[in-house]
Amino acid sequence: MTTFGIDIPASTAVDPVAAARAAEDLGYDFVSTSDHPSGTDPSNETWTMLAWMAAHTTRIGVMPRVLGVPYRNPAMVAKMAETLDRLANGRLILGLGGGASDEEFRAFGIPVPSPRDKVDGLAEAIELVRGLWTEPALSYTGRLHRTVAAPLEPKPARRIPIWVGTFGPRALAVTGRLADGWMPSLGYAPLEELPRMRDRIAAAAEGAGRDPGDVTYALNVEVRGDEQSEQAAERLRGLTGMGFTVLNLKPSGPGREEQVERLALEVLPLVRH
């Protein structure tokens, strides 16, 4: 069964509550928003926006797509995620990534991680967050992150899914070893490379003693406003046929509200059936 998310821009020109409520009414499974705190275009901070949307909806899931690990202490992210998931009655998908924009790190005075540190930091963050969610008092010593006999209460009432946006070989191996889901963006992950990337994740999962089938395969997909409904549905069906059980749709071009409605009413029924 394929589930569908819809991207809500962090732009202050978009009312996040109205957009989330509309998505919920149209039957989308979750809403997502990206994490780019620095920039010249007026925007909302991702976590605050997610909490605001969750507080004004009842069913639809919320997801950061994805939180840049270097922006926030992972132990604090563990606390933030437990609180939001509990107050939202179990509707959070925790998306994490290594952090794509070195310019944003520099702008905010955050040390720019090396490519290796981005991958290692992501892996350590997943381990640390999971440990805080499950251990009575976690002492964790990584190369980049650490805790000292840290209690975190309450513990999550469920296993909050952690999905990652990864692309390179080392990051894909981290995905297979530690993550609950993989959510790259089509384009950054070329269509013809997706099977190879999935194979790398599956091999890493098996190497870690995990069932590769326990990893959710999701994909961020841009949908153009000038694309005919039948064409869009055929393209999306092709992606589900490749094994992606979650598609997160990002409308492009003018008329975003109309596109969100058209996708829900015209395109997704064709994909489902």
C-alpha cells in the first residue's frame, strides 16, 4: 500500500496551518517541510512550523525533510521529537540528514563539517537518539557526539521512525545499518541509480543482521504543474513499481494550492488503482 506525503514550503508566504489542514482534508498521509534556517527568502524555522501544523490537525503525520544534524544537538533533538510525537498522538516521522548547505553553516557561525563528519555525525545522532529513547541513563561516546549518564523521560510510547536523506556510499551504508527509512530526492538520486543505491542499503542491512524489508523506501518527487494527470500518474506508478512505498510530492510552478488538490483528486486515485 503506497502512502503519500505533500511538501509544504517553509516560506512565510504560505500559511502552514491552512496548507496542513487542506492536505489532511484531501487525504494525504503526511506533510513535510525542508530545513534551511539561513537564507534571504523569508522562511519559518522547521521544527516550530511542524509543531504548529501538528497542533492544528488531528490525523495527518508531520515530517522534517530532513533536519540537518549539525544545526541541533542530537540529544536535544531526541527530547524535541519525543515531546512532539507524544503531543501529536504519534504522528511524527523524524527525518535526519548530514546537512547539505555549507554556506548556511558559515552564515550561522557553525563549523562546517567535512563530508566524512557529516556521515559519521548522522550515524552517531541516530545511535544517540535511539539510546536516549530506550536506555534509563545513556552514556554515549562518539567521535563527534556524546552524553554522560543522560536520562530522558518520558520515553516515547512507540518506536518513532527515523528516515534519512542519504546519497553517497558511506551514507547509504549507515542507512541500511541504522535507519528505519530512506528518503532521497529524485534528481539528486538519479532514476537509473536508484536500484544500485537500494542494493547498497539492503547489503548494509543484512551485514548488520537486519531484514532489508524493515527499511521503508520513500522518495521525494517533484510534480510539475503543466504535467497531465495521466502522465503524472504513470510516472508515479513507475516509481512504486520500483519498490518505493512512500512518495512525498513537491508541486512546482505557480498555483500550488490547485496542484495539491489536483494531485489528490485526479492523480493519486490513478496511482492507487
